[in-house]
Amino acid sequence: MKAIAVIPGKANSLHFEDAPDPVPEAGEVLVRVLRVGLCGTDAEINAALYGEAPAGSSYLILGHENFGVVESVGSGVEGFKPGDTVVASVRRPCTECFNCQHGRADLCTSGHYTERGIKGRHGYMAERYAESPEFLFKIDKAIREIGVLLEPMTIVEKGVAESLQIQKRLPSTPRTAVVFGAGPVGLLGAAALRVRDLDTIVVSMEPETDIRAEIAKQMGCRYHSVASSPLDKLATQIPAPDIILECTGSSAVGFAAMQMLAADGILCLLSVTGGDKTELVHAAEINRDLVLRNNVVFGSVNASPTHYRLAIRAMKAAEKKWPGALGKLITTRLPWTDFAKWFDRQVSGIKTTLEIGS
Ligand SMILES: [Zn+2]
């Protein structure tokens, strides 16, 4: 079968690979891939910043944001049938840590987990893949058109769910939120907050006329552009929020956000910031404010099966409340043979997908 792969460690090695057809084992499901979503992780793997081929393979099939249709099911598989549309999760547990053995590979402590399309396992930029049903999530008709957004949605669902879990320490309930960044993660984060009825402000670089602002407003958020007003003025322009999601990819924004929280507020960092940039920060002031305001700052990566189920529920609720809003995040659909256009940065917009099958 055809697949898009990289040679890990070799920059710009993305190519079509003639890969062996997946042969499902008993108890596995064979899935035909319909589309994959592209994200910064794919670009960074192609830039050889990280990425690891499966043992015994010289290449890594890329792709982790996925959407496909069940082609056949092996003996003993229950709950899936040919024609079902599905999304597969990304991370697979290690064999040694307690959290992985208890369904929380997203909280792996050994670091020996694998990830499809990223670390030690082939991904989904291929005509087909085989998978165990425990890692597959059924996508029903209501969100089929936006099913490829499920994987990034799970990331923000975990961030929001864990923020709310931590805030159970409070007698009060969080009511206000700010999302930094209006990329796919930021806007999906805004959706996750709005379906829970939090009063949400999206803060981003793009002007008020941008499609990102339109999507945010359609979901009932306020949109604040920092194009015309710098970040350090922001605290005087918007009220201090109970929850902040940081989704910009900028560590400077993360530190600025720490100083914007309301008393008892919580900051969830969702950006995997690249590089080794240093910042001059007001360390004593930040430390003091975090203490005196009982603030919590935490990072969150990946997602558990629970978050996949929460994300499906949130996407259905969002689609019902604001029909078509999440669909507007998919701004470009490329035939997969045109993958280079995105990796060569010829495509702008919010989310680009590669259309693989039909
Ligand atoms: Zn583990």
C-alpha cells in the first residue's frame, strides 16, 4: 500500500513509501483511512527534531490525527462492523509503569510509551491500518464531517477536564475563561469551555475580521485581538479569568498568563514550545502572585480513552449548538499526493487535511 513516511533523523525526508499491507491479527480491526489532519508535530518530525521508526523499520509512516472507515473485523471483535467510521488514539502504553497498566498511558511515568506516527509505531498517512478495538472510537453521523478533529479535541478536553477536576478543591465553580491562541487547539479549547457554559474570551494575533474571530464569536466567545493592543496591556482590558488555556506555542505567553489569573485561578499549558528560547521574567513577582492567589499552573499532553469519549460528546454538543462552527476550522483539504504543499508552507489557514481515501 501507499504511505507517506519519513526517515527519522533525516530532515525533509518525507516521501511516498511502498509499505506492506497491514495484516490484522485475530481480534483486530482493519481500517481504511479517509483523511488525516496535519499539525506542527508532523512538521517537526519532518524537520528531524524528533520521531522514531518502529523497531526493524528504516522509516516511520507519519500521521496521528486520523479518520477512517472499518473495512473488516477479525474474529472475536465486538462493537465494530464494516462501514463504521472511526478514529484511533495515538499513544500506546509502556509495559512497566503503574499509570499505563491502569489505562492512563497519557500519564506514563517511564517515558517508554509509543505513539502512532510519532514514536516507535507507524501512523495513519497510509491507505490502511490494523488496530485493536480498545484504541478505536466510533464516530457517528452527527460529527462525521469533523471526525478528523477528534484527536486534537481530546487534547483540550483533557486540559479542561483536569482543570475542573483540580478546581474541585474550591467551594465555588469556575465561571470565566481565557484561551490564548486561535489555532485549531485554541478554538477547540474554546468549544470545550463553551459547551460547559464558561464565559470565554479568545485572545489571538489575528484581527477581528479573521475567520478565527468569526468562529470564536459563533460559539459565543468574545474575541480579543492583540494585533492592535500588546499583550502587557491585556490585563487592563479583560477581566482576570478563573481558567486560562495557553495554546499559542509561545513560552512568553505562558508566563504572561500566570500573572493574569484571578484569585484561585488555574492555568493549563497545552503548547509544546520548541527550541531553547530564554525569557527575562519577573520571577519573584510571579512566584509571590501564584502563592498569594492560590493559583495552579499545570501542563497537559495527550489524552486517555475517557477524554476521547468526552471529546466526542463535546463535539456533538458543539455541532448541535453552533452548526458548522467546528467545520470551519478545516480550511484546506488537500489530495494526499499534494502533501508537500503544506510542508513547504504554501498553505495557510487553520487546519489542513490530507484526503486519502473515500
Ligand atoms: Zn508508562
